[in-house]
Amino acid sequence: MAFVLIIHDYDCNFVAIMKKSLILVTNDDGLFAPGIKALVEVAKKFGEVVVVAPDSPQSGQGHAITIESPLRLKKIHFMEGVEAYECNGTPVDCVKLGKHVLLKDRKIDLCVSGINHGSNAAINIIYSGTMSAAKEASLEGIPSIGFSLLDYSFDADFEPSKIIAENLIEYILKKGMEHGSLLNVNIPKLKLADIKGMKVCRQGNARWVEEFKEGMDPRGQKYYWLTGKFINEDEGKDTDVWALDNGYVSIVPSDHDLTLYKAIPTLASLEKLNIHAG
Ligand code: MN
């Protein structure tokens, strides 16, 4: 039976009637990170929430999936009125299990991932477990949003991010999104009053210049620890990096077609190549 929730519109000019939504929540920082708690608190205002999240930190796992070992789901008490499971897999495993095992045959209205502790702007989207979880949901045709706050600390203030997330979730649930699309939302580390607004952007051409710090473990074996500097080589004012540097929330609509279309004509002569040995 459909449940009907009455909510106020953004400008409070009229009252909209909205079907109670089913929202899948995940992240990559693990179920015990404050960011996911903040996101669940927001999501539960819009309907039924099911949480499936990793039982350990999974940042940087990208679109990794588990195929060589068994996956497990354990129902846990997370928050009053919310069904929650911890999973021993990656963020993408969590979405797959949520969709195909826990919620099979049910239409998921929205998948939200995060709120990540740290930026997923620019090239970070490639490495991010937060964004890959959202991407996996979008591959299944579920509208999805990944949220990240530009603050790595465990004690980060998620209150402004919660308000941003609430506004965006309400907007997307009402307006919908094109099939298979997802949003990469990054939020600057600012008080709500200092956030200038939202900017819909392209992904900035900023990247990590990486360096491995070498050390010696207690058993006398060398180890390498990845470090790096985030370098922005993109002067554009239409990028996520610019928006965040200038006090805006960045929203990048993203796709999973990685084809470099402009290279197709350039490489077309390959099709006429006489394939030869040696
Ligand atoms: Mn993370």
C-alpha cells in the first residue's frame, strides 16, 4: 500500500504530495564513520531507508568487487527505524547485495553514498569507493548521488552538509534524473552561512602527483606508503575545483561511458591495417 508523505516545497509556496521513497544508503568509510550517520539522518526524512555499508574503511577501492571470497551481510542496530547491514566487501559489493539480495523486486528510488570524509572532486572520482558505489547504483538505473565533505577528520562538522544533502535529495526525488545518471556532490568545509550556493560543473583537470614514502617495518622489510600532492592544472571557472575553492558546493553530473570519442576518427585507419606476424 502506498504511503503518502506531505512535504513543503523548497519555496514553501505550495505543499507537494510525495510517495514515500525507498532509499539505499552506503559509503566507503565504513558503517561507523560519522558521515554515513549524518546521511542516514537526512535520508530517513524521505521514506524507508536501507543501509548496507562496509564493516571496515574502504576508501580508494574504486569499483572493486569481491569475486574470490565469500561475502557476508550482518544485520545490525544502527539507528531507530532504519534497517542496516554491515558487509565484509567493497562499497560496490554493498550496492550489489543491497539491490539483488536484500531489496530484490523492489524499486529503489534513490541511492545515496557518503557523506565521504574528504574530497572526491576532479580525478578523485576514479579512485573513490564512495563514488563507485553511487556509480554502481546508476548502472542499475537507480538515480544516485555521492556526497563528500572537504574535511578528512573524524570530528568533521556535518551539519551544513546535512542541509545541502536534504535539499538535493528532495530535488532529485521530485524531479528525477535521466536513466543511469549520477551526481558527484562535493561540499566545502565552511559554515552554512559562508557557502555561496551550488554550482553545476564539469570535472576539473586536477590530479595527484604521487610519491611513495619508503620505510622499514619492525621485521626489517621495506614498505612503501602512498602520499601525494593534489595539483590543479585547470584554469577553468566551470570546474568543480574552482567552485569548491570559491565557496560553492560543486555538482558534477557523471557518466560511465569512458569512450574517448574524439580519438575514434583519428584511429579509424587501424581498421584497414594489414595484420601481420613478426
Ligand atoms: Mn572515504
